[in-house]
Amino acid sequence: MTQTTDRTTDRTTARTASRATPRATTPARAGLPGRRRRARRALAAATAVVVTALAVAPASAASAPRPAPAPAPAHQALGRGTLLGVTPVADLSRAEVAAFLEGAGVDTSTVRHGLRGYRLTYRTVTPQGAPTTATGLLVLPQGGERRLDLVADTHGTMVHRDYAPSVAEDFGLYAPYLHAAAGRAVAAPDYLGLGKGPGLHPYMDTASSVSASLDMLRASRTAAASLGRPLTGDVYGTGFSQGGQVAMALGRELARGADRRFRLRALAPVAGPYDLRGAEVPALLDGRVNDISGVFYMAYFLTAQNRLHPVYADAAEAFRQPYAGYVEQLFDTRHTEEDIVTKLPGSVRELLTDAFLRRLGHPTGGLLSALKAQDGTCDWRPEVPVRLHAAAGDTDVVIANSVSCAADLARNGVKAPVIDHGKADHNGSFKLAGPQIVRWFDRLARG
């Protein structure tokens, strides 16, 4: 989840900064001098060679029969995490990274390196388990250690596909750039249906966000090795808003041995909606969530979840007119947040029917299934350090979510502090937390 009102300001600021800190590969857009244009072309050519090599299967070296291989793990049988393409999307010096983050109001004291970014295309699965593809952003530091630890960074609510990290120009880049500039590789999945991936985004479907994120780690491992920066296997998990919840669930899967090539080292999510039924929905109904964001989140959640659970048979059961007639079309991954909020009412009570509002307070059936499927991401026992960042001033994802997460962890014998960033708003909580998380990961990496 991401605050819609502040997001517009962040996007404007970042676009202004991007004129001085090029990200795109097109020289005319980036305004690169000749030397850097040649370097970018060389980078693209080298990457093309890597992709070609990945696409060609090695010929058999002998005709003699070989023993039958052991059955492949399920994810391998489906080709999950197979790297399909690598596209250079960023090449920034240390000074350019610092200027970009400074323009967004992010502390740059941990920026030690320039970076190179790549859009990865890879195989994954739909919420129903069918094969599909997704994209994500792999960012590698320029300089530093040859073998790199990996930060798994999962993003917050995004409604337009071009907000996703591998195609973003603003908020979707802050965390990946911050961590890569500190000397770690960063895998930032776009999730399903965002970036260059096909279809619609199954918003707040935790299971498919985790499967797409796990497969992004696998694709990143292949790409990083081919680019001469192999990964150590150590993974530091973080994420913001929706991505905070995904980070906890992804950490759980890694801890359970979802892929033995990765070792979870720490978790530091920011402002995650970990408890929809006990914290976030009550806050939305009693006014602790601001009206604009509440309407946006609720419309997005219900229309997306209805494709996965029988939340309503007809939009008019949940939404008042005229919104019932077009609300589903607003979330087609082509509308911006700014466009959507102008087409929706000013409060959740104006958006939803009286009957559905009562049902939201006491969910049953498909609505209850949709809510339950996203909760419980903190109800496990991590064997690694955990810190939960949040802000009492957040009126998008209330701090009660993080308090609830800490309580779940405590019941499992894990003490996870809730670090309160005070009066900061939703996006502000990340801007304060991000550099602190980088420094914490630094300390843990040093042992």
C-alpha cells in the first residue's frame, strides 16, 4: 500500500531529479555524453551475449546412455525461475545515485557505489499454478565485493504497470538503489501483471506475490552469475507497505527451505498490512485510515480479490452506483492512481453499499476467505533477526498492523522490536527507515 496523495509529489520530484540522473537506456532521453553512450552500448551487447548463451541448451557430449536423473523439485519441473531475458535499464555513478535519492528526501550517507540495473524476464506461475512470465529489477553495485549478498526488496501498492521497479522512474527505485549503492545485489520483483508481465495484477494475493518473488530470486541468481557478480546465497529481506507483508511471507518460505541455495539472514519490513481483519479493516471503518487512500485500497482489493474468491456475484452487490458500473475497469494496470481517485467518491461509505459495509465489519464466505488468505504472515518462528518499521503518523497502513505482527512473533518466541518513526506519513516511514535498514544489514553482514 502506498499513500496516493504523497505519491504524486514523489513522482514529480523524482522526474525532476531523473533529468540529472539518467536511468533509461535510450541516449537521447538520458542525455549521456559520448563515452557513456559507448559504455552503455557495450553493456547492452555483453548482456545480449549472456542472454543468447542462456537460451542455447548444451549439446550432448556423448551418445552413450546416461542414468535417469532424480525427479526435479516441483518448481524446476514447471521451469519456475528460468531466466528468459536480461535488459539493461540503468547505469548510474555514485554521484548520480546520491543526487537521485537526495532529490527524494532520502538520507544518502550509505551510498558508496554507482550501480547498474537490469530488467529480468523469467518464468513463474499464476495464482492458479499455471505457467506465466513476470519481470523484475536486478540492481548490482559498481565496485565492491565480486560475490554479493542479495537484498530481496518487495514493493508497495502499485496500480499502473509502469510504476513497477523494472520500468519505474520514481518511488519504485528508491529502495533498490539505496541497497545496491551500499554494496549488495538487489532483486526487486514487479509481481504478476505489473512491469512487462502479462495480465492483471492479483493485488494483495500474498501467495502469488511470494511465488513471483521467489522465482525472481532464482532468475537473479542466474543473471548475476552470468554478469560476473555471483551471489553468496545470503538473503536480507525487506519491503514496504504491501511489500512488507510479502517480505514476511517470503522470509517464511525461505526459512522453510523453499530453495536451499538461499539462506535468510534478516528481515526488516516497513509499514506492512500484516493484520487485515484485526487492524487494517477496523482502522479503515473507524476513520484512522485517510479517506482518499481508504477508498483507493478498498476498491483495488475487492476488484482484484473477486477474481480469486467469490467476494461478490455482481459489482452492484458491493459498490454503489455509478461506481459499480465501471470500478473494475479502473484497475486494468493502465490507469494511474491520480486518475482513479478522481473517479471514485470521497469515502468508503459513499463507495460501498450499506449491506456490504455491514458484511465488511463481519466478513463471511468469499470475503472472509480473501481476508484470511492474506493474514498470518507473522505467525511463525524466524531464526534470524527481525525488525519491524512503522510510523504512528501513518494513515494508510496503521501502526497497529506492526504491533499485531510483533505479537504474533512473540507468541512464537521471537522478540521483534517495532521501530516507530513517529509523525511520518506512509511514504515518509520508508524514507526514514530505508537508510537505517541499510546500516543494520551492514552490521549483520560484518557479524
